[in-house]
Amino acid sequence: MAAQTAWQFKEGVAPDAGSFVPAPKDSGELQQIAGRSTTYWSDAIRRIRRNKLAVVGFWIIIALFVVAIVGPMVSPYSYEDQDLDNTFQSPTLRHPFGTDQLGRDQMTRVMYGSRISLAVGIVCAALNFLIGVTYGGISAYFGGRVDDIMMRIVDILYGIPTLIIVILLTVLFKDKGVNPLVNVFIAIGLTYWLPMARIVRGEILSLKEREFALAAKTIGAPNNRILFRHLIPNAMGPIIVTVTLEIPAAIFTEAFLSYIGLGVSAPVASWGVLASDGTEAIRSFPYLVLFPALAISLTMFAFNFLGDGLRDALDPRLRQ
Amino acid sequence: MLKFILQRVLSMILVVLIVASATFFMMRLLPSGPFSREKKLPAQIIKNLEARYHLDDPLWKQYVDYMKNLLRGDLGPSFKYTDRTVNNIINDGFPVSAALGVVAVILAVGIGIPLGIWGALKQNGWQDNLVMFVALLGVSVPNFIMAVLLMFIFALGLHLVPAAGWGSIKQIILPAFTLAGYPIAFLARLVRSSMLEVLRQEYITTARAKGLSERLVIFRHALRNILIPVVTVLGPLIAAVFTGSFVVEKIFAIPGLGRYYVTSINDRDYTTILGVTIFYSALLVFLNFMVDLTYAWLDPRIRYVERKVS
């Protein structure tokens, strides 16, 4: 009620009656803020809750994680248990997804495959944060010559199609005898941070000119504190969106590499390997390719749905 | 403009040289040589083979020789097929891949852009939701799954087209649509959002206020301005079509360069991997350059501005 005196009239000064009406004495109440103020994040969560596809994507991802963790534990079969009397079985109660050419339970194999795919997604996201965010942040924060050189390197790497770099690195590491899954991690980790570096650089370039960055500098905060405590947390929206949209790309790459025989190889069941085996038997046993194909597609939908929703919710420039 | 072109040509040459050198040394780093087989070859034979391909020279000399030959356009012999050179392989495979790629790009532009415009004009209607949902599915389904799906439905199920092979018009349909799937979906989403943005601009209101027909407003005034974002993504899309051909050519048994590339990787045919990688990078870098030129030509605002810190 304190903020109300502004409208009051002085005693004795007659208002020109009819042309304006004095404001009611409690007008200050109308100006009080009702409810809690919304922050950037609560606003974003509210927006994303309203986006049905994004919510569906979110729950599919949660379900995938549950299946990947719990599924293989409760399954009566292992991914490499062979049952040569029951090869190429159609889906039954005992084998809901059927069995493959060696009588291995397809459902168990698909569940193991989800572990590989999600691991690839998590590693890709982690490396994106570690390399991409740091690289882009340093490049933008120090600017000048440093920025020029660092971004020229990114430009050159950008000129080469990612898949070719990944293929070459996989060939190299495979012959070095590195575990194929680690191969894929290294190859994806070394290449998929490029878009992140560019986006973070763009964000930091504008953030570092803002007053709070200047304030931090005036009180003598060291560079790494300003960069990692003040600037990067403020760029979190675009960073999260980019990560969410890079994850399906990484999962796709792993499946693609395994499909052409460069990634994870048998008997470990990556979705790419399963799809590749299934493709060979497509004329006689089409269900064999069906389930891994559904699993890959569903995972990619889910991440893309969520990523799209996050972009609409978090990226203020794209708000309509 | 001239400075822009010069700058880009220099950086193009630099990129290709870096790719060539990096790939060269990577191939030489591999512990298993090109002649390690399951059955070990006698030492003398390996020695003779190494002498024939100059593998006994010091590494720097091999590198200099390779680069010299590269400048003349000679990519050397294939380790796997003794009677063929890498140039032979590219000459055989590339026309096939290029034909497939061109058809795919035409399909992508011819279907993706109209879909996006249609979606934008019916914003939030059921047509729009349908187009956007299908487009989101399109960017989510991996190309090798798309290939299998299309083959299963249209070849094995409905018997409309042959399942695989190369040579007739009918055989190009499935692989071309597979390759175009992702670009169609991507373009539809991009065109829709750019169209929505353009339609809110004041010059569109002006055009409508002048009493122009809706058709003229869309195709004369709006379309030209959405072409710019479309052209900028053509580079990555062309790359997607080319790398997609690695797996699509394998599935549909098409004798293109992508299939040779994958085969050479599985065969450890190092000179072919090296040569084809350099060829692909040079091609993509060049196509990106053409895209950039088109971009500068379409948008007069870019033409005279030096490429500063973007």
C-alpha cells in the first residue's frame, strides 16, 4: 500500500470535474504482483509441458532408460544364448520378438542394443559439454587472435563431412585393436562437438559484453570464474537444446557404423548390427528387422520431439 | 566479390590438402599393412610387393610422391585389385552415384519446398500438423531403415518396382526416395518456419494492400526471400545425400562410388580409402563453395560485405 500516493490530489486544488476522475485510494493494490514471478526456467518448463509431443518424447526416453537398465536383468536369456533348435522363430509368448538365425532371443538383444545406443547418447552429450562448450567459450571469451585461430580450425573440420571423419577414425582405431564401442565413442566425441562450439561461441560473444560480466571483472574475478560461473550458465538454454538434438545424431551414427560393419560387431547386439542381420533375411523373416528398426526410429523420434519442444521453450529468438 | 572468391578458393585448397595429408598419415599409421592376410605371405613376397608400391621408401618420400601424383590427379593403384587404379574405381562409380544423387536432390527440392509452403499457408490447420508430423518422422528415421521399409513395402509387398539392381528407370525410384527422405523432411520444416517469418514482414502486408493476388504475394514476394535460408542448407544436405549413398547403394546393390568406398573399408584397401576420401572431400568442399556463391548472388546484402567475424 505504500506505492500509492502518486495519484492523490492536493487539498484545495479543485479538479476539473468531469474531465477526470480521481483514482480510488487503494489503486496501489492493483499494482501489486500477484503470484510468484516466473523465472526463465519455470517459464520454459511451463511451455514444454504444454507441448504434447515433447512430453511424449520425454516419457519415451525415460521408458527407454528403464528398459535398458532393467530389461536385460529380468530377461531369462542372455544376448548370446543360442538355441539352435529354435532358429528364426516368429514372435511367440516365449520369444515376444522371435529368435534370430542362431536362435537368440530377439527381445533380449534389442534391450541390450538400447544400452549401447543410450550409452552412445550419454557419452556424446558429455563430450559435447566438455569439449564443445569449453572450446566455444574460450574462443569467444578471449576473442581476437585466439578466436580467429580456434574458429578457423572449426571451419576446416566443418568442411569435411562428419561421417567420413568418423569412418576414418573408426578404421584407424579398429586396426589398433581398441574395443569397438570405445572406438565409436572416440570418433563421435572428436567430431560432434563442432556445432556446439559454434553455438556457444555466438552466445558468449554477446553475453561477455553485458553488465554482469563487467561487474564480475571489476571486482577482480579470474577469467575462468567469469567464463564458467557467469557466462556459460547464462547460455544454458541453447546448450541444452543443441545437446538434445546432437544425441539422436550420435545414436544414428553408431547404428549406421554398426550397420556397415565398422562399429560394434557380433555377438554384442547393437541396433545397427541387428538391423543389418535382419535386412539380410528380409525376404523370408521380415519381423527380424522390424523390432530393431522400430527401436531405432522410436528413440530418434523421442529425442527429436523433445529437442524441438526444448528449442521452442528455451530459445527466446525462436519464440513466436 | 573477387576477394571473397579468392579467400574461399584458398581455404578450399587448404581443407583438401589437410584432409589428404591427415588421411595419408592415418593410413600409414595402421599396424596391419595392406598385405597382411589370414595366411601369412612369405617375407620375400611382402618385400617385393612393398618395393612395387614404393612402401620401402622413407615415409616423407612416400608422402611427397603421393602429393605430387595427387596434384596431377593421379590417385595411385588399388592395393586390392591389382589391375585397377583408384582413378578407374572413381570413374566407374562416380557417374552412378552422381546420377542417383542428382535425382535425390531434385526430389528433395521438388517435394520439400512445396510441402513447407503448404504447411505455412495452412498454419496450425490439420494439413500443417500432418506435414510437420510426417517431416519430424522423416528426420528421425535413419536412411538404412527407410531403405528397408521402402523395399519391403513397394518391392517385396506390392511388386511395383524391382527390389534392387541398377540400369533401368524403375530401379532408381526406391534408392532416390530413400536418399531424398531426410532432405525432404528437413527442407519442409525449414521452408515452413522461414515462410511464416516472411509472411509477417511489412512488405508482404504492402503487397497485399496493393491488391496483389495471393498467388503473386506468395510466389513473387515471399518465395524469393525464403530461398536464402534454403540455399544455405543445401551444402549440408548434399553431404547427407552423398554419405547416405554409402549404405543405400549397399542395400540396393548399386555399383556406385559409395558402395566401393564401404567395400574398400571392409577390405582394408588403403589406397582406395585414401583416394576416395580425398575425392569426396574435394567434391563436397567444391559444392559448398558453389552454394556460397549462389548465396552471395541471391542476397545482395552479402555480396559486398567482407566476411568478418560471423
